[in-house]
Amino acid sequence: MKQKLVNARQRLLLVMGEYDSLAGNENATLEALPAIPELRKLNEELETAIEELWSINEEVTKANQALLSTVTPLLLLNAELVVVMANQSFERVFGLSPGEVEGKLLYSISAGSWNIPRLREMLERILADSNAAPAFEIEQVFPGVGRKVLAITARRLGGGQQILLDIKDVTELRERAE
């Protein structure tokens, strides 16, 4: 697809160059007339290529969104620890809607259930001097969903301006191990 687009552009530039070289000639209009169908054809090819690229872009965007909604719960926080984005998996696991999460301070969501001292320490350490933190487990009771055992990892993104929390629900795994 990209090669077709490059080839069409090259042909268009070639025809435009020929047209420009004829522009000073009094007979330029007569000589350029045969090039008009070629220009129209090239324009149609470019429009088709652009439409196909837009379609591919839309498909990739949908696939990315579908992937993000099915992976483990994820939270994207800004440097002030306000939730920028929560994926659908996070919302599903913790029984929340986007309006209850996005734009809120992490420690205030789920009626303050995320105000966990070990989590605070980890996030403060990441903000102060680290790009990532090793996974650690917490056990917490969340409103509407009950007790959860979570393995949380955190990584700074965007030049340190954002933190990605990857949250794995290991409750069942821990219960089987007990």
C-alpha cells in the first residue's frame, strides 16, 4: 500500500514537472491537455490510498483498544497521581465506571480503598528517583467486590510525567496456596 502511494506520488510529481516546463510555452495548454486524464487517474489513486490508510489506522486503533480492555487491569497516573486512564479490565475487576476513576486522585477512588501505605511509598519512590518498581503484593477490601490480593508493578512513562500501574488480581492463586 505504501509503495503504491509512493509510486503514485512520483508519477504525479513527474507529470507536474512536465506541466511546469510547458507553462512558459504558448502552446502549453494544448500540450498539457493529454496529461489531464493521467492527473485525474493519479489523484484517484492517491485518494484511494489515503482512504485505505485511514481504514487500516482505524482497524489498528480498534485492535489496540480491544487489547487494552482485555489485559490485566491498568491505571495511567499523572505526576500528581491523578488517574489519566483506567482500562476496561480495571473498571470490571473493581466494579467502577470511567466517571468514578478518571480525573480522580488515586487515593480517593473506591471510597479511599487505594490509599494504601505501601502503595504510597512505592509511588513516592518512583516519583523521586526511580523508573520502575518491582512487583509487590497488597491485600485490601474494595467496596462492592470484597477482599483482593493484588500484585502491583509500576513504571514511569512519558519522560517521567506519567506512571503506569499494572495490577494483577492474584486472589484465587493465593487462596489455593493457603
